[in-house]
Amino acid sequence: MQLHRIGMNKENFTIRLSLKRKNKLKLYAQQKDKTMTQVIEEMIDKLKLEKDTGG
């Protein structure tokens, strides 16, 4: 059964990682009982952005 989240648009995104980094991410995700996508999304959500200084 597929679950659909309302208002949650998803896109595929390809990144290149060394095999070592990919394996580290995979292991970390397994240890935290999360998907690699969830780990990456959580890390992105923690990024601090500078305030908009444009007019």
C-alpha cells in the first residue's frame, strides 16, 4: 500500500559520493532506524541561512 502525503512534493536528486561516504551514511541511517533520505533531509533542515539582505 502506498501512502501519499498531502502537500509534500518530492523530487529525485542525484548526488555523487565516494563509496566510503555512501557506506557511512547507510550505516548511520541503519543505526538510527531511518532512511538515508531522512538523514539527509534532517541535516539540510539544520542548515542555518543568512538573513536576506536584498531590497
